[in-house]
Amino acid sequence: MSRAMTNKSLDFGKPASGKKRLKDLLLQKDNRYCADCGAPDPKWASANIGVFICLKCCGVHRSLGTHISKVLSVTLDEWSDDEIESMVEVGGNSSANAIYEAFVPGGYEKPGPDASHELRAKFIRAKYELQEFLKPSLRIVSLPSEKGSLKSSFSRKLMDSFRSNSSHNSEGMVEFIGLLKVKVIKGTNLAIRDMMTSDPYVILTLGQQTVQTTIIKSNLNPVWNEELMLSVPQHFGPLKLRVFDHDTFSSDDIMGEAEVDLQPLITSAIAFGDAGMFGNMQIGKWLKSHDNALKDDSTVNIIDGKVKQAVSLKLQNVECGELDLELEWMPLDQ
């Protein structure tokens, strides 16, 4: 399950020592540029590989799957202590590239910040998924972990991941056209699934990606205000959401579901291009009908240079419950 991305900063709930270690690592000279294309000021990281990456390379990393690269936002995501420790242990982009780009054969050109998606995807897939640039010994053996030993612990974690998920390596690449930020705002009058209340959480699914909000205990009118990030594939379908009641000793109970048509948002955003060139205005609309879960018509607007859409839904296949969302489109070249 992908870790939910929230509107809280990295500082939320983390011990000061952990926050400081990650921030100090990010400030190192080599980590101020994307590990894969050299773009300045990377805002994303692959927590299990241990590199800082830019938005464009982030899209390719996501297409590899979390079994190879677990992508987190440096500023938006909550990081666990283990994820911070993994980044610090690797040491950042220079240390990781010393392993992953140890032997780059002829025929491979490292992409630059303005490289095409095809060149970027070819290089990143060869570097991390196919491991074509690793030292031969790291492709074959999994060395025992030692405290403070970069190569042993780093290669062990990654190689174990590759072995246990080797069946995924033959899957085709998925090309992404942008990112979708979904702010799950609140639920209203949700269904009772325990004795008097419920412990709700929301799961969002887009294509093969799934993300989840936090669980809110004993609340039929929960307020999440939680941001979740999804990559949008070229051939995207609806955004599917399900609300569940968390149970400790049995399967979680469904509390309703709905689908969001992304076509009005994405079509309008692409048609207008750089939203920063326009003032606040309405650019599209998703109309309420008996075929969808909308409470009211949902408009697509440019607000402060960003393309956003407020969505209020009546949950389906349940006795009651509503859910309020805010969608934001983020093009890969933003």
C-alpha cells in the first residue's frame, strides 16, 4: 500500500534528529541536483534507492513500481524513521550513483534536464530496474548488512527487493502525462459500521496505483484535509474511491464508494496549457447526472495559477454518506 501524502510538512510527527538529518542531507551539494538528469532543486526522493530526483524523473520512477523505487515528496510526504535512515545511510546522489552508474556502457546517454521522456525512461529503467550499470558482484550476491557499510546494506535491501519481485521486471513501462493531487477534505454523515460509530479511512485508486488516508477514530463526520498524490497515465480512467471502517480483529467494512471522471479536469488543463499565464477563471465543468455520484455540478477553475476542481460526492452502494474532495492537476513540465 502506498503511503498517503498529506498537506502537513515533513516536520509533522518526526523527531527533531530525524528531520535534521534528512534536511542536512538534502543541502549537500550533489543532492541539490537530480540524480538521474541533473535538474536543479529536486523535490522528490526514492526512499529505498536513496536518491533525490526531479518531477520529470519522478514520473518514470513511479512507473517502475514501488518494489523498485518508492517515491516520496521531500516536502509533502510523511517519512518514517526507517525511510530517513535509509536515505542517510546511502549518503545521497553521489554515493548511490557510484554504485548504480559504476559501469555505463556505450550506447547509453545520461539524460539532461531537458531530455525527452523516451530517453529519460530508457536510462532510468536500465539503471535501476535492469541494473545494467552495476558492478557485476552487486548483481549476483546479497552481502550481509553491516552498520555503517554503504555497499553492503544498500545492495542487500535493493537486491532482496528485486529477487522477491522479479516477476514484475518484465512488465511494460507506463508513460505518465502528469500528476494528480487529491485533497480528501471531509466526510459527512458516514454510515455506522460499529456499535454507534465508525473508524473511517479513504482509499483512492487510479490505474495500478492505490493510496490511502489516515484512519480517524470514532467519527461519522471526519475531517482529513489530507493530500494524496497519484501519477496520471496516458490512458487514464476514472479515479475510484472507497471508504472503509477500520476493524482490528476482522475485515474492514465498506462504507461506500464513488468514481470521479477526470476527463473535464485534464482536458481543460491541457487545452489551456500554462495556467500561470491566466487570471482566476472557470475553464471546465463536470455536470451532475443520474449516472454519476455528484451532489452538484463541479467546475474546473484556474486559481492562483493552478488548475483545481472542487468535488462533492454522494457515496454509492451505502445507506448514507458524502465526501468532499479537491483535485489539482500538475503537468510534468511544470
